[in-house]
Amino acid sequence: MAAPPQLKAIHHYLRTAQEHEKRDPAVAYYCRLYAMQTGMKIDSKTPECRKFLVKLMDQLEMMKKELIDHESVTQEVVGNAHIENYALKMFLYADNEDRAGRFHKNMIKSFYTASLLFDVLNVFGELSDENVQHRKYAKWKAAYIHNCLKNGETPQAGPIGMEGEEYDDEYGAEGGYSMQPSQGPPQSQPSFHGHPTDQPPASNFSNIQIPPGSHAPANTPADIPRPEAQPIKPVPVPRAMPAVDPSLLNNPQEGDVRLTPEDFTRAQKFCKYAGSALQYEDVGTAIQNLQKALKLLTTGKE
């Protein structure tokens, strides 16, 4: 059942859910949940919208029962980690293709779908500053590269200053992006280590942050055939392994440490993030989160 015209804004999230129905049911579930929540805010009173949203709610209830054994659906913290990791992997695939100068519809689709999944993360709460940047950059890159190819132009690879772009393809963004370009090409490549205290301005993404240990998967999560006649073999990317903190090895809990319920919740969250990272063979991120959990449990501090 297609969404009514008034709910056009949620169409892409519903299509992303449909595309992931068998590939990743948790992604499909949260895309529909975000679409339902957004649709309720747009129009829940007109008869056709109300009827559509009620059917969508029924579908979500049915999915929740069918996915009762999926922790990504039954446990919010696991679901949050799963969707965030999936969005980042899709983003990293497209970003690596972009930096290598390999421009094709599959990478455009991956950039745009990643931006949608960063939107979906709103069902778990406010987005982090890093994910806000990733979302804005991915959405703009999809529009910029699509329009370049459509006009027979060669896109500029890698981070560049953003100018207004309107993405009207079938993947497309609804409307344009009005952002001021940065002064000249970026002078530095993105940092892959840590999170900065000073965020770059919205108009310059040359310093966009990628979580430590992240790497591009061999294939994009979007299983769409490449348009090229000869498939491109991905270049292996070395994983950045964080050094293990020696102080955490064989270190029992310190004497007077009193952990609060919030501390236990945070430690559980770190472990869940580590488990989700391992699903993508992201060893570096898993180690980093396990170290955080150990430090919190042994010292009471992050």
C-alpha cells in the first residue's frame, strides 16, 4: 500500500524497509518505525493518512512478534548500535568509492541510504554531532555526484565545500540543500582517530570524523549490481587496532568503587556496541568499547 501524497516525506524510508525485509529485518523494522513516527507528526487526522498509519502500526506489531528472538528489535540499546553500525558501514563503502574516484549509481544509492538510516537513529534519541555531520555530508554527496553524472561532468572526489544541490533521481532527496561552500579545496584529509572537541563548520566536511577501527566492507550492504561491465575489486583497508591498556589486564575492581545503576547501564551499552561491531568484523571498535566497559567496572570512571 503506497503512502498518501501528504506523507510523501516518508516514502524513501518505507522503500528502504522493503529493500531490507529479508536482508536485515531489524533495519526494515526501524525504518518503518521512524516512518510511522514521522507520519504521525505530518498528518494523523485526515482519513487516508490515518488509515495508512494504522496499517503501518499493525505491520510493526506483527514484525515485533515475528522478530521476538532478534535482540536488535527487543532491546533498544542493541538496536541503536545495529542501525548506527549499519549506517556507518554503508557510508564508509560509499566514501571509499568516492575517494577512489569510482562514481556509480550503487555508491550514490549507498550515500543516500546511509543518510536515511542516520535519520532513523532519531527513534533512539537525539543524534550525536558526528552522526549529524555524516547525515548531512552523505545526503549532499549523493545529490552532488548524481547531478554531476547526470550533466556529464566528473565529480570531485573526496570532501569538498558544499554548494546547493537538488537530488531529483529515483533515490532522491525531497528538495534542495542551501549550504555555503568552503573557501577553496580542503587542505587536509579526514582524521580516522578519535572524536574532536571542536566540530568543523557545517559547510566544510574535510575533517569529518570516522570511528576508530572502522573499515569499508567488501560489498555495500545494498545488494545492487554495479553498472560497470567489470566488477571493481575492493582494495583491502588495514584495520587500525587500538592498543590494549595494560592497566586493564588482570585488574580487579578497586576497593571503594561503588557503581550506580547508571554505571551498569553504560557498561552494558559498551558491551552491546562491541557485540554489534563484531557482527561486522570491526575488531578495533569492539576492543575500544570493551576497554571502556572494563575501565568503568573497575574504576567507576569512563
